[in-house]
Amino acid sequence: MSPTAVKPPLPLPLERDRICSAGDNWLFVPDRTNPAGDLEIGYLVKNGERVVLTHCSRQLAELFRILRRLEFEFSTRLQRSEE
């Protein structure tokens, strides 16, 4: 591989979107589907206040997936460089 070639992304284990921190005391709860197939739209929650993300919960979940992938790739490459 040439020095300027970009390596393919490392595989990230497949998993459901997680509840995660989204800033100062906010939690992001992504879309959830129950066994009956009913969809609960994702939302942000802080101190019992809930903001339903009707138009952007999937995009925010995708952003968090991208951030997790970047963190995973960075930590993996950092570990490799330390070996």
C-alpha cells in the first residue's frame, strides 16, 4: 500500500444504537422498536424533560455511530503504534 493510500475502516462490532451522553447532562435515547414492531421515536432527556426528535433522531444516531467508529479506530491504531 502506498504511503498516501487510505486504509479501509476497521470493522466495528454490530450492535444496537446505545443510549449515550449528548452534552451537558443530556442523554440521547435512539429510536426503539418493541417485539410487536411498534416504533418509539428517539429523544433527548434531561432532568425528566424529554424532547422528542421526530425529524432528526436517525441522523443523530448516525452521528453517534460515526463518533463511536472514529473513537474505536483511533484507540485501535494507538494501541498498534504502542506495540
